[in-house]
Amino acid sequence: MSRLVLASNNPGKLREIGALLAPLAIEVVLQAELGIGEAEEPHLTFLENALAKARHASLASGLSALADDSGLCVDALGGEPGVHSAYYAGRDGSREERDARNNSKLLAALAGVAERRAHYYCVMVLVRRADDPEPVFAEGIWRGEVALEPRGTAGFGYDPLFWLPARRCTSAELDAQEKNRISHRGQALSKLLARLRDEDRA
């Protein structure tokens, strides 16, 4: 596998995943670059949404496809925004505008709340073809808290609010290499690649 389509239109995900796959000489292309629109994500679980996105991108491109579904789950909000993380505050505007609204809505929802534990969750799915009966999948969980205010300019989504107590910073203050090493997405992709290597050795 030398080339695969990333079932996302998020350039931030492409940067993170592309960097992680670069040592394996796997070229990753965004589905938008191939003229593929976003798949519907009607499901209640991250796994079902990721699989739907991967099959959609593979069918449209004829390539193997990698998809992830991820989100921020806040304990005090019963796991919200969860699978609705990307569009928590609506679908209008650019990705940057949606991110800003999402962060503002999250802070408002937690106003006056002392318990701010949260985790990022990611499930990553690889299909070799659209009708692959044995998709490869793996998950990653990154634990932290919701900060009282945004900090940092790196990353995307809720990164400026995702506080890492042990490092005394938000994930938006980490350099890209460190974030890729410890993040939910980095964990999931590392596990997925390990499973693929195990299959190759079998």
C-alpha cells in the first residue's frame, strides 16, 4: 500500500496523519483533493461513523481508505459533545469559525462547573477496498481537562481548551511532534499500524 485516501476534508488531520505515515512511504491524499464529498455521519458511535466514512471514500476513489472519527467527551456534560464535536455549535461558516463557536459553547456549558475532566477519543479504521469484510481498526484515548480559557495557537478543534495537567499546558501549546506522539489520534494510528505489521508477518 503506497497511497491511500484520507476520508476527511480537515487539513489539520492530514498534517498529523501524513507525518505519522511518512516514515512508511505511504502517500496520504485528502478526499477533497479527489473531488470526494463528505460522507453522512448519522450514527451514534465513533466506530460506525468512521467505518461509514472509510467505505465512502474508498468506493469513490478506488483506493484504500483511512478514516477516523474523534471527539471531545466531557464528564460533566454526560460525554458531550462526543460524536457531535465537529458541529457542536452548528454547521455554518469555515472550519475555523466553527471551531471558535464550538469552543465558546463548551465554555458556556461549563460556566461555574468545577469538575472539568474530559478526554479526547479517536477510533481509526482502514479499509483496503470499499467492501472490505475485515476492516482494521484501533482506538486511542487522551485524558485531560477543559481549561477555563483558550491557550495556544497550534492544533485545531478543541485543542486550545484541552488542558494537560501533567504538562501544565493545553494541547494547542504542544509542538506537532509531541502532540502526534501522545494524542488520541497518534495512539490510534500507532496501534493500527502495529496490527497491519502483525498481519504482514503472519
